[in-house]
Amino acid sequence: VWCDLAAPTIRRLNDRKNYGDESDAYGLVNPSVYSNHGVYEKDFFERRSPSEIKSVLTGIGVEMTEDVFQELWRRAAELDSNGAVSVESFRTAMDEAKYEEPPQTIA
């Protein structure tokens, strides 16, 4: 495994080097639901713009007001030392906000 070389954007068929970005045997036998759709773990951790995050949320059927989105964006940015927001950090912010809501009582 090459850890000191970045994987090329486009690989040639004869490039047999393992750049460390390939799945292991377990991942090949039991691929994740996401990888079946061409989405890989590293994609969840890439820095994203607000419009990209909104697009992902809209695509999976999550709706929220602009105020709620901005608050969650702020929380997600606080999770990273550089203020970067990824799909994963936004999901974490959503989960944390969900558990901060006061429990609703049924009358």
C-alpha cells in the first residue's frame, strides 16, 4: 500500500498500485449500500458547500426551513477545526439537535 503517493484522478488499466483508497476483502464481499450507488466512505467526509448539502438533503427527502439549515450549518462548522462542513458533520449536527429537543408529551 502506497501511503506517500496520492491516487491519480484517472487510473490507467495497467496501474496495479494500491494507493490505500481501495476496499479490503470484507468491503468487496459485503459492500455498503452506498457503494452500490457509487458513493464511497470518503465522499461523506469531503468539504461541501451549503448548496451541495441542501441538494443531498433534498435528494433524500429531508425538508427544513432556511433558519434551521443555517443553525445546523453553524453547528457542523464548529465540529471541524477549519470550519469545513461535510455530509457527515452535518448529519452529526442534525443528530445532536434532534436529541436536544424537549420530549413531547401526549395529552
